Amino acid sequence: MPVLIFADQHEGTFRKAAFEAVSYGNSLARQLGSTATAIVLGTCEEQNIRALGNFGVPKVLHHTNSLLDHFDPAVYAKVICQAVEQESAEVIVFSHNFNGKAIAPLVSARLKAGWVAGALALPDTSSGFVVKKGVFSGKAFAQVKVLSEKKIVSVNPNSVPVEKTDQQAEVIPFDSQIQESDFKVKVTATETLSGTVPLPEAEIIVSGGRGLKGPENWGIVEDLAKALGAGTACSRPVADSGWRPHHEHVGQTGITVRPNLYIAIGISGAIQHLAGVNGSKYMVVINKDPEAPFFKAADYGIVGDAFEVVPRLTKAIEAFKEKQH
Amino acid sequence: MKILVCISKTPDTTAKITFTDNNTKFDEQGVQFIVNPSDEWYALVRALELKEALGGTVHLITVGGPDNDPVIRKALALGADDAIRVDTDASDGYYVAAQIAHCAREGGYDLLLTGKETIDYNGSGVGGMIAGILELPYISLATKLETEGNGEATVRREIEGGEEVCSVKLPAVISCMKGMAEQRIANVRNIMMAGRKPLKVVEPVDADKLTEIISFTLPEPKSGIKMIAPDNVEELVRLLHEEAKVI
Ligand SMILES: Cc1cc2nc3c(=O)[nH]c(=O)nc-3n(C[C@H](O)[C@H](O)[C@H](O)COP(=O)(O)OP(=O)(O)OC[C@H]3O[C@@H](n4cnc5c(N)ncnc54)[C@H](O)[C@@H]3O)c2cc1C
Ligand SMILES: Nc1ncnc2c1ncn2[C@@H]1O[C@H](COP(=O)(O)O)[C@@H](O)[C@H]1O
């Protein structure tokens, strides 16, 4: 069962989600006694692509056509299907990030390949092909059996180990006919939030709730996040009130995150909020109400006023980081 | 504009999740069902706003058994014109998409909207699969959707660490998320009318099922919390470093 991995690049660089997908695909190929190949679409320096070998993959196909610098999931799906055919791939691996979620269903429909969206572990291949994924927005897990001959797995961020070696991959040009007219979705503007970690990939997240009283008080959240190199998030009412941008809203109806550390400040811990964050490895709660439900779900808790505790914690983190150097 | 909105039924967000039949089935006992939040709050409300601005009609489709009817009536009560229910079991995303694609082909819609993902099975895929089957353009995770009704739409979508604005020729399939519209409350008149709106039940077409859930598990309960005094944050830093090893 040869494995093809879509390694998602952004302006020529790869992020953690791509490394996780490559590492996962490679471990999977090993488990299946087969080979893994990655594919990269669009402009990207060869040395960056070769470095994907660090995550185990021996060979990477590179489609250099700069038309692919514009993302249209339908065109990406078409190119990936051509690569699947060329490599006789039977399992296709994506990152379960924004791009992966856009392309994978199109590939699934084209190839009639069953797709496990947001895999949390390698498949159990002892009888068939069964993959664990989150369901009920973090409240439970399901074992999903893929019934089709070809299979698609998208790997949930921050959920699988990354194995690193010092190998380099061989880069092989991949060409398929694509034309400007294939692009039905035309990108007219891109706005990147420079310097921020996409929340689903963040290893540490500092999150604020209505307990912070207003957007003018977010400085203490941002300072703590900066000290920790963390991403920032918020509860739903905070985003709904326009205190913070929508993309920071975590929970059952927002983004599901699984960081190593989630610090909740002035968040009560409603069931819908917990659903989106309870996959975090460790959770710290800072809340002035000792009865706040979040304390039942957390690993470490401080009962206190956020406006006093958080700046103190930021200082302590800074001092700790200082000492580490 | 003729808009088709894909509506799915999900357990209420406060529902306690448990399983029966040796952890192979979701236990529906005592569970309230709602319209999947992103289908209702974003896809449906945006469709209604476009109808109000440009004229046209808003149609709903759901794939599932008769137990979906109360939920689809709730969605009709927000102001959609009519609904189709494909009467079959909706256990596989591709199978569901194939049913919707079949109906959409016959309906001649300008726009097909889905939610970002269902909050029960978290597939995030039915919309893309419909687009793949119908070979229509697909934009996922859209936070804004504008059209003048001139056969084109401008859409904002989430990308890794940012947003992208794109234009697309219609018909197209778009999956909708937060930002696109504000949640609405049904008014009494619409609630009264919803019961009388056409809800057509159709038989499924043949399609493959590509996946199957074989069992469920619940997360391990947390082992208990360690409380730290508010004036001893250094202790928290120590625990995060030495015990949790996350900093
Ligand atoms: C269908 C549905 C879907 C939902 N989806 C989501 C979702 O995806 N994500 C989400 O977050 N919510 C969601 N909610 C909302 C959820 O039910 C809660 O209302 C929400 O999470 C509460 O946000 P909060 O904790 O910020 O505010 P509150 O519940 O108001 O809590 C504020 C907390 O701050 C504490 N506090 C106050 N002052 C201080 C201080 N000075 N220092 C320290 N602590 C202080 C208080 O003790 C309190 O615990 C959803 C609700 C519904 C009905
Ligand atoms: N059974 C269904 N009937 C109609 N629409 C559905 C159904 N299941 C999913 N959808 C639509 O597809 C979107 C994505 O669903 P999913 O791929 O299950 O996360 C949902 O938000 C709905 O708009």
C-alpha cells in the first residue's frame, strides 16, 4: 500500500502540520511494509523540500508551476489525483488544517476513497484499516473503518509524534498539465497575520474569557502569551462581542485545539468551551470563583483575580526563561 | 438566486455523550436535537440575507430518517421556502454527499451552502465531496460571502494564519463558518408557517459507503487538579517545567 503525503507549504516554507503529516505517512508506510512519497505544489526552494527527508520520507515530487502559488482546492485535488495514479498510491495523507480540509474531500469524491478527517493515531491494520478520530467536538473518540480500496487520512494537528532523522529527500520534478483556465477560484487578496502561530498548531495557548471585562484588558493575556511564545484564544462571547477576532474563538462551535498547555483566564468552563479544548495535554485555570466548572477539568488551578495573578505569572515566566539561557 | 442549504441534525451542545450496544452506538436517550450550529447560524442565515437583498428562494436539504423532521421544521421556521429530506441513514459522508449531489443536479441551484462541520461526527467534508461529485468550484471555511446575483461571488476564507479573498463563478459549493452572519431567532409568524411549508421526502439513490464507525470511546477522566496559591505563581512555573514538562 504505497503512501502519498501532501506536504502543505506556505510561501516556500513548511510548518509543523506538514512535518507531522510527513512523519505520520512515513511511519504508516513502514507499518504497511511499503514506501512513502511526498508531494509539494508551487514555488518552493529545493533545499527546503529536501529537508522533508528529516521526517523520514525518501522521495518528494515537486510540481513547480507557479500557477499553483494560488490555492484552488479543485486544481490541487486534480494534481494530487494524478500523482496518486503515477505512484499507485493507496493511502493519501493530508494535514487536517484549513488547506487539507479543503482538498481532501475533493480527492475523496474523485477517487471514491474513504476519508478519516482528523486522525489522532496511526491506523490499526490488524483487520482492515481502522483509524481513531475525535467526534462530538472533543467529547468522544471513534474508531473509523475505511471500507474503500483507496484511503485518505488527514492528521489532526498536535496529535501524532514527529520522528526526526538527518536524512535528506530526493526531489523529483512532477509535471501535469494545468492551465490558468483550470482555476475557477481566483484569489484576489491575501491577508496574513504575520508572526502568529495558527491556533490549531500552537503548542501553548493563552485564552481569555468574559472575566477580563473588556478588550482594553487583553494586554495581560498578550504579555503572558509573548513570554511563553504562545498563541492567543478566547471564549465565544468574547469573539461575539467583537473584543477579539472570530478566528480566536475556541470550543464546540469554534476551533478545536490540542496544545500541550492551555491557560484559561476568566473563563467559566462551559461544556461547549471545554469540548473544544479538553484534548489539551495540560490545562491551567485562573479564575476568581472557586466554584467555576473549569476547575473540574483542569490540571492546575489558581483561585484569584486575573488582573493580579496574570501579570505576576508573566513576570515569573520571564524570570524562568531568563534563567534557562 | 436559487440557494440550497444543507442542514444536518446534531445533539444539543449541552448533551451528555454516552454510548450503547457495547459502545457502538450513540445513546440518543434523553438527548435534545438541534440544527447543526454552523448550518443554521451561518449557511442558512446568509442564504436568507441574500434572498432578502436579491430576491430568489432558499431551499433546504437533509439526509436522514423521519427523526430529522422536527429539526428541519426548525430551520424552515427561520424563513426558508421548502425542504427535501432524503430518507436514508446518514452514516457516511460520501454517501450523504452523493444523495445531496443527486438532488442538486436536478434542482439547478446557483449556490450550495453547507456548514463548516457537523458538531457530532466532525467530518468537515460533505460540502467538498458534493463539489467533487458535481465538479463545481469549492470554497471551504468561508467567513464572508457577497454576491450581486450576477453569476459571481466574492468569498473570504480562512487559510493557515490569515484570510484570503477570492472570486468564484457560480454555481459553487461553499462551506460556511463564523463571521458570515449573525444567529437569528425565528419569529412567531414564521414558526406558525413552518409547519405548512413543503417538506418533500425522497428515496435515496444508490451510492457507496466508504467508511463505517466501528466503536466509540470516551476520554480518560482527569486525575485531579492541583491548586496553587495566587501569591505563589513560581510554584506553578516549577510544576509546568518539572512535572508537566510543557515549558
Ligand atoms: C449552541 C452553543 C454553542 C456554544 N459554543 C461555544 C464555544 O464554541 N465556545 C465557547 O467558549 N462558548 C460556547 N458557548 C457559550 C458557553 O455556553 C458559555 O456561555 C461561554 O463559554 C462563557 O464564556 P466565558 O467563560 O468567557 O464567560 P462567563 O461564563 O461569563 O465566565 C466568566 C468567568 O470569569 C470569571 N471572572 C470574572 N472576573 C474575574 C477576574 N477578575 N479574575 C478571574 N476570573 C474572573 C468568573 O468567575 C467566570 O467564571 C456556546 C453556547 C451555545 C448555546
Ligand atoms: N445528513 C446530512 N444532511 C444534510 N446535510 C449534511 C448532512 N451531514 C452533513 N451535512 C452538511 O455538510 C456539512 C459538513 O458536514 P460533515 O462533513 O459531516 O462535518 C454540515 O455542516 C452540513 O451542512
